[in-house]
Amino acid sequence: MSKDGKYIKYGKLLGGLIHNLNTPLMGCTGRVELLQMKMEDDRNLNQISLQLDKINNILVATAYILDKDNTDAVTMIDMKPLLENYFKFLYTDMRYKHQVEKEINFESRNIAINPSELVNYLHTLLDYVLRYLEGSSVLEIDNISENGSPTVHFCLKYEDDNMNEDFIEPLKNTLEYLKDLVSEDTLKMFETHIAVTNCLDIKVIINEVKSG
């Protein structure tokens, strides 16, 4: 089976898995809510409720991204929920989850794009960048407008003594890495600018698909 064939197969299985997990999760959540009505101040119940909410958020984000990744068409979409759910989904990567403090702030911004292409490009880019989290202090992520174009902005800050040339050089080569993995059309669609000083500054400028 080809890589694409496996992806389609396991993508469909993942959708069924999410559905099958959601049913018992909702049952547990409902029972806990009933118990909380009787024992409002029970810390154990409150902690169970909190953890159930986390599980639900993971499933919702995964289902959202899976749905958008199966959308093979250009559509108008709000960047805020797309990016919010993608970065919740990214918590499945332990490097991203544990190794750096994150400050994330997204604004509503409608764009005309194939959401699957955007999600897959971000995943390809970040899979490389996440190798260099060690020694960083904070990762800031937001969406801005760069010369009128919607842009995803990453700022990964480091302590100055961690930014020696041996460390910086691979980050400078990020775009060369991407050229080997994605098409020229994709690179034009998601115009990426990288600067490395005392931080790693990445701007992914999204060139929207024009109608007609």
C-alpha cells in the first residue's frame, strides 16, 4: 500500500475511533455532572471533570483537523478556529507539548484557501522547527496581516548564549529543507520568511486563492 493509501486508510479509521471514544466520554461526563450537583465542592469530582474536558478538547480538535484535512477544495474559512484547533491537535507531539512555554493569540480573519494544504504545510514546517526547541524560553504564535496578506507568525525566543553558529545554521536552512518536501506552487502559496537573531522569527504569508 502506498503512503497516500495508508494515510487515507488510517485517516478514516481515526474518524471512527473519535466517534467511538466520544460516546463513553459523554456518558462519563454526564454522570460526573450529576454527582457534582450533589457534591459541588468535591475536589476529586472537579478534577475528574477537568480531565474529561481535556480529553473532549483533544477529540474535538482532532476531528476538526481531520475534517479540514479531508477538504480538497478552496473555501472561505476563518483562520482563528482553524489555527486554534490545529495547535491543540499539535499537543499530540510531545516536543511541542512539553519543551517550551507557549503564548498563543489568534484573531478572526477570513481567507480563501484549501485548509488541508495550509494544515499540511504548517505541519511540515513545524516538524523541522520543533527539533530545535531545546534551550528556548517561549514560543509566541499569532496571526497578523503582512502587507495586507493574512500571515501566521512564529517567534521562538532563546537565551543569547544558546544562539551560537552551530545552532543557528540548521535553522537558516529551514527553507532549503522545505524545498525538498513541498512543491514550488505550495512554497508560492505559503510565502515563508525566516530570520534568526536572538530569536527564530518565522512569517508564513498566505497568498489567497483568487476567484475565477
